[in-house]
Amino acid sequence: MSELDPNEATTSTDLDPTTAVPVPTAPLIPTWGQGADADGPTNPVPQPYEPAVAWAPAVPVTSSATPGRAHRWRWAAALAIVALVLGASAAIGAFITNGAATATVLGYVPADTLVYGELRLDLPGDQRANAGEFLSKFPGFKDQAALESKLDEALDEMVKGITSDDQTYTTDIKPWFDGELAVSAGPLPPAASMKNRSLSSVSMFRGLVLMSVKDPAVAQAWIDGQIAKTGVTTSKEPYGGTTLTVYVGQDSLTLAVAIIDDKVAVAGDVVSVKAAVDTKGSSDFADEPGPSTALNAADSDHIGFVYVAIRPLVDWSLDLQKATAAEAPGLAQTVMSQALLKTIPAWGAYWVRFEEDALVMEATAPKPERSIGSTENRRSSLIEHIPSTAIVASVSNDFGAAIRQTLDLYSAEPAFSELLGQLDQALGLAGGRDAALGWIGDVAIVVNDAGTPEGGLLVTPTDPAAAERLLTSIKTLIGLGGASQGITVREEPYAGTTITIVNLGDIAERSGMRPSIGGMPLTGNLEIAFAMTDDVVVIGSGPGFVKHVLDTTNATSLASDQQFKDAAGRTGPGTGATFVDITAIRLLIVKSMADADPSSLARYEADVKPFLVPFDALFASSSVDGELTDSSVTITVK
């Protein structure tokens, strides 16, 4: 049956029962932006919701190379070829293969490394079987025995594209490459040395590319051949029982390549390459407190792993800003306070792995000195009020407390005083912060499929009387101020409570456009409705959504759905959870394509649908495990 069959409902056998899992709230993420000093990193901006995992911040590097310095970059280009070809190869392989928790290249990483990442094509542990089972759901991968040949084919095409048909993976790289690729960076140079932003200051950055090798002679010949194509002049230098191929440029730009112990090829700045040789394959990096905890947390076979020393990178960025302030006193300088710094975790670790029916992405970080948001692992009672027809459900435990903690934190920051003053003025209309926010417990964002999409917010009231007072105040304010704008308010008794419906008028007239969802035009009046019981406050896109929530019982909620139970068992209780029914969303979008061009629909059926149908659902969760905060995202297939 075509997905465009008008008789096909979203509850057909193509649509598995909807489910939900605990949803992770926003992590504390140091982010880099383009501030006044556009050539360097700006201050990190924390996102203070949940004490979760911060993803790796970028540390930009700038240079002032001139045409006369082009020669030295030819050597850098040679190293880039090595890194780019292998990096692209491993990137594809990482998507459909495996990486174990401990790689050979890890033993050659300098102990003072700040950022480490690995990808693997050697398929150790259970990942070969799991990747084959996962991919068997997709066209072209039914025969799991053909997995390696499919991988080789994909890598050949990628490498040919990168090298303009000069190289192939199976002919030029696979004969010597043993499947492990890693990069490391750090330590960073003193921030004060970056003031002049010259090539000499850039050359102080430390970094390595590491590749495991199975035939060192062939590997060396390949590396020499790639360097020879650039035409640069190099020298051979014995060091620590191996031979370094070295390029010395101006401004102390010295790069090297070496094969160590006939096991690992390394390329990078000469200081880092020598540090890798000095490890003798027994680096102390994995024994350092942060990396050791991170590697122990990633205790399953995986296809990729990244460790980032977040706090040292943030501190370096702030030192850089202070150092450049004297050079450009006219530029705006924003220094992060110690209070905000206390919300940033010391490090973060991230890894990806295959299960037989899922791709799983996980992350962990130590709890920061000051946590914001829930630290209690539990399943929210709001799940019992979410209809089983929900296609998106995102729950944050103790969200009201997280909001108040965030406001308290930023209230002490002068840079936010004006903004918070305006917020307090607005909240004053509802009785102030405590009256407006003090009753909020858990919060859920829900999108429901009731034939057409609908959605809204569900809130657990920690103080039902306070919640009722706030809703009454809002209703009164709308009634007094909305009449002149054509806004009307009406009430409707329903299921032992009262639904308040605010009619904002015609959608197109209010928005000045023709809005749609998934290609389906939204017409008619725009309404917002809300109601409450002692257990839940619901604010929705109209009375229909509110009624569907009020009608939900234990037997008709996500809490009773078997797929939800399975998902909750996969992740366990946490501080938040998210569920996305990918199948249901796909069918909704397909329904909206009913009037599309027939040729486009035919192409979709033949070329796109077979690759989308296997995807079932996405589950995300966050939790606290002792002194660690954990997050996971699971994409399941069927």
C-alpha cells in the first residue's frame, strides 16, 4: 500500500505504538561565538538548565600568512592530505562500523592532551555483528556478509572524490591502514603569546593525527609519496628508535611524520610527534583523572569516542580575552564571573555505538561545582497524562526549580541586570517571580496526532492553589486588555474542571502570512486553551488538545504503552526524557504530500521511502550517576 493511500491511518501496522522516555534538558554548554574580537574565541555562554554534558567547544586558530610563506604551507598541505584522506575514510566507516573502548593509538597520546578523539574501522567486539544487524534493515545491506565490501565501496568513492581520482581506499590505504584513527590537541600555548596573532604564535599550538598501521613499510612509502607530490624539502631525523620526516619552516613552524614501533603513524608538530615517541606506547593520558573516568564510563565497544577538557579550554579563552584587552581597549570585553564558571563541568566525554536495533549516542561529564536543575533520577508522573497518540513528548523534571535557580544565578551578573529587570516587571503583572513560577514542577512539551497536529504544555503543580491564582490573573488580564484587539475569552465546563479558551482571531490575519505544518495549511481562528486539575495544568493549541489530555487515563497514556515501557527499561529513570515517533511524523508529512506532483511522489516511493521506513523512534534521556551526569540518544530501527 502506498503511504499516500487516503484510507491509511496513522495507527496502521506501519506505525508502531508510540513511546516516550525521560527527556534530557539543556546541558551546560560553553559555546563560542563571533564577538567584538572576531579572530579569536569569545566568552563561553552557559545554558543553565540541566547539569548535563557540554559538547566540545571550538578553539579557533587564526594566522597571518603571506604569499611569501606559501612554501611552508605546502608541507602542511602534505600532512593535511594524510589527515584528510584518513579522516574522511574513518568518518564514513565510523557511521557503519565499530570502535572498542581501548585503541592501540591511545597508548601514544601525549599525557598533557586536552582533546582526544578516535574513530575505528577495525570492527572489534560486538560492533561488527551489531552494525550488520542494524544496517540489514536498509536497502542494499540485507546480506550482512557483504558489510565489508559495502564499506570498501563507500570508502573508495569518498577517497576518489577527495583526491580527484588519484587514490582509492582499497588500493592505496587499506593495505597498510589497520583501522584506528585518532586526533589529539593540546596543551595550548600561553594566552598572552597570542596577542600578535602571528604565524609564530599559531605554530605554538600542539596537535597530532595518529593512525594504526599493519604494514609499516607500505605505510611509510605511501606517506613519502604523498609528501613528494607537494614538492617540499624534508629531512630525516633519528629520534627515540624511530625516524622522523621533518619540515622546518620560518617562524618556528616545524612539522614531522613518524611511524612508531611499527604500529602507529603520527603526524603533527614536531614537539607532539616526539612526545608520542617518548610514550613508548604506554602513555599516562588514559590514567589521568578525567580521561580515566571518561574511558571507564565508555565501557562498551563503540564506533567513536571523544574526550574534551572543557574547563581548561574555557579558562584559556578567558585569559586570551584578557590578554587582548590591552591591545584593543576599545573593544567590548565581557568577563565571565566565578559564579557562572562554577556551572561548567571540568570535562566531557562522548561516544557512539551500535546495538542490534539502534544507534546509540552517549555522553558523560562530572557534576559542576554548581548544578542547575534536577539531580534526582525518577520517571515524571506527567507521562501518565500524555496521550498515547503523542508523536513528540519532552519532559523535564523540576523545571520550575531550574528556572528559579537560573534567574538567581544571573541576577548577580551586571550584564544581565537590565534584561532581568524587564522580566521582573513583566512577572509583576502576575504577582512577581514566586507567584508566577513558584508552583511549577515538572514540565512536558507535547505534540499530539489527533488527525491534525496539536500540542501544548503540561505542568505538574507543586502548589495547585498558586497555579489557580495565576491562571485566574492571566484570564482577567486578557479579558481587560484583549477586547480592544479583538481577543475574546470564553469558558467551557469539561470533565469536572473548566477550560478557558482565548480566541486570538484569524490565523492568517494575525500572522500576516499563510502558516502551515508539514505542508498542511492552518486556517481559521487561532485559539489557546488552558485548564487544570490537582495533578496537571495543561496549556494547549486549542480546546481539543486540552480535552485529549484531560481524557487520558492510565490505560490510554504513554505510561501504559508497551513500547514506552521497553524504552524506559532501556534507559532507566532519569532527570528528563524525550520521545519522538519518527514513523508517525513521516506518515503525517506523507499525508501532506497528497497533492504533490505525481513524478515527485514516484521518486519518493522509489528512492527515498525505502531508506526512511526502517527508522522507528528517537529516545533521549539524562540522568545523574554519583558524581557524573549522563545523557544518551537512541535511534531505533524496525
